[in-house]
Amino acid sequence: MSVHPPRMDVLLDSGEARRLEAEFGRASLKAALRDAMAEATRRWRQGGEAPAQAELLISADRLLRARFDPPLRRVINATGVVLHTNLGRAPLPSRALRRASELLAGYVDLETDLSAHGRGHRDARLESAIQDLLQTDRGVVAVNNNAAAVLLMLNTLSAGRETLVSRGELVEIGGGFRIPEVMAASGARLREVGTTNRTRIADFRSAIGPASALLLNVHPSNFRILGFTERASLEELVSLGREVHLPVGCDLGSGLLAPAGELGLPDEPTVREALASGADAICFSTDKLFGACQGGLLLVEPSRLKAFRTNPLLRALRVDKVTYLLMGAAVEAYRKGRWRELPALGLLATPRGVLLRRAGRLKAALDHLAPDRFESCVVEAEGRAGGGTAPLDPLPSPALALKPSRGKAHDLEAYLRAGGEPPVVGVLAEGTLLLHVRTLLPGDIPALLGRLARFQGSARESGPTSQTPKSATHLLPT
């Protein structure tokens, strides 16, 4: 064994270093080796052994992989919350991602009208597809989320003047963003109408004055007021708006286009219902019940569309080519009647009986792979749509309930969440870890079983593979 650490030039000349250099670049490799060498030398000078070449290269490899971690990691969602905001809301369809990858490897006609040999506007083809889907002449404006859509609506229709909103609709959405604050940023002035629990159309009528510019309806996505309540409907607002010659805006929230009953969300308002009301501008998110990537869509009455498209604020809020492709893929799925291919909607629409069978087969596969490692049973549990959608409507979500034979449920939860790849997020409940089946995507099952099979009673990973042994593949849920 050497009595001195190896020299840098010797390390860089090794086969393993050349492999790391090809993957991470020479400058990054040298920086990682210097850091690994400094730590090893510190230990050596304190009386330890001189570090071996293999040890330093392993340390450098570990440092490089930590430094070059992508900004996001794939996570297995076993929480039962389909549109989990902290886990990225709606998963994206693999077919759309493959198509986007093919197109984005080259140039695209983002703002070019090839037939006219001139510049076009970037919403054109998405607009045409949505108009065909919804059988409407509304103009379409795409922005980077629904808060941006509300901001643009208010700034276009009400900047410097009053927007009338029911006190019961002054909502706060995730991350602490509040309707009054978005309104202030837009330049519109808030005029509160009615009371928290009761706002009638007569309250709106009496609040209208010379400074009034917009009547706004906001869907209370993530809460409900129950009991002694009354709320002016969107249809009533539109009727009043036409009477007094004021535009009406609607912040719809989740953007539901699929059949609400088939998703277990019978009371969730739909895009088509909002359109039928005649509201002048309707906006909604595209990464919730719409089933696509993060974004916001505005459906605007044609006579007001130019004002939206010429608003300088739109340039700061507009979306890029990736978002257009993924929004367009979702619209295509709706137009072809294949909305279940949008992963979030497919998860929401899966019947309880199918989920129970999957949970049973998942238990059988785990019992086969790791006999006597867990106390397990299939239990009835409740999930949620998530993303502020239908907060009072639980979804049947059968789950695999686990208690490890060694260690405690919170040890298992910590191990799955932070003890290896891929991370698995479940739910602790009364000393048991629940793994909800509703939110497991098809590709999640082998990795989940692999993680469980390696659990040794602590949060430390005990094996490198995350795949299920072939001997258990016949037991996997379908």
C-alpha cells in the first residue's frame, strides 16, 4: 500500500478517469478529484491511511453525480392524490413527449405562416384545434399558468378601473398567491361585493358605478363555503353584464373537458358550461383536469381578442414551443375521443374494482419477493383529485397497507422517500404506510417492488437495482 496519495496526473490517466471525463468534462473531473483528494489527504494527515487510487475515483464519481443532478427527479406517487401540486400535477403522455422530442430536435414554424410566406401568430394552430374541439369562434391565448391568464385578463379589461368580485370568491391558491394581490399587480382596482357566505346578483347591480370595468366570477377551487350560503351564478353575471354593457370574466380553475361523471367529479364546472354562459373571457389551468403541462388558456370573445393580443404584458406571459406542443397533444387526444390516454385523466377514471384487483396483485407480488418482510393487507382508502379540484369529493383509492417486520412504518416511509432511487412517496396513517394504487402509473410497479424488496429495516439502500426480479413479473398488476 502506498504511503502517499496518488498524483493528479496518475489519476487522470486511469481508465475510470477517462470514462468520467467523457461523461462530465475534464474541468469538472479535475475539480471533483481535487475535492476528493483534499478530504482524503486531511484524513491521512490525521493519522489515517493514504487513499488508494480506486477510492479517490469512487469519491470523484459520487461528487460528480451529485453536482450534475438534473433539476427534477422521477418520483413514484403513492399518495392517492392524482394532481399532486408538489409532485408536478398532471403526468404527461409518453406519446406526446416522443413526438415533441422528434420535432424539437430541429427548427419549428413557431411564428411562421409557411403558406403565406410571412409571420404568423403562435397561437394560430392551437386556436384552430380548440375551436374545432369546442365548436366555438372564441379566440385562444396561451400563457404560462392560470394566474398569468387572470393577470392578463384583468390588465386588458380593467386596468386603472374597478373589477367587481364576490367576497366569497377572493381565494388564495397554492403558494400564497391571492386574487386581490394578482388584481393589484394587474393595475385593476378591487371592488368587493356582498359577504363571504352570501352574494346575490342584486349586490353586483348595486355595486356598479362609473369606475366599474369588469364583473369577475372566480371558481373557489380549493375550498367550499357550506351552510347558509348564496352565490350569484356565472349566467346571472353575464345577463347583468349585457344589461349594463360590462364584460364578464370567468376564472374557471381546473379546465375540465372530459365527462365529469366518469372522473368521479360530478360537481366540477366544465369549460363547455362556462362557454355556454356567454362570459367574455374564460381562463383555466392546463396542468390540472385539462391533463397537459403547466400553462393557462384564455378563451376570448372575438371582438375583445385584439386587445389581449396587443397587450404588451402578453410578451412576458407567453409560452414557448414545448408548451404549445404538449397543449396541442392534449387537445388532439380530446378531439380523437382518447382523453383517457392523458395519464391524470386515466388515473381518475379507473374504476374502484380495477384498483382493488391491482392492489391484490401488488400484495401477491410483494409476498413472493419478500416473504415475511412485511405485514401487508389491501385496505379501502380515500384519495383526492388534487390541484385544488373538488376538495370535498374523496376518490375511492384502495391501498396496500404495510408494516415492516423489522423497524417501524416511519423507517419504511423514510427509506422509500429518501433512501434510494426512485423515490416513493406514500402516506403514514396510524403506524402503517399506505401505498395508494390509484396514483401508480404502469411503469412504477417494478421499481416500487424492487425498492420494497431491498428494505432491511432502515432508511439505507441495500442493493443497486431498482428492477423487479424476472421470477415475479407474472404477478405484476395490470
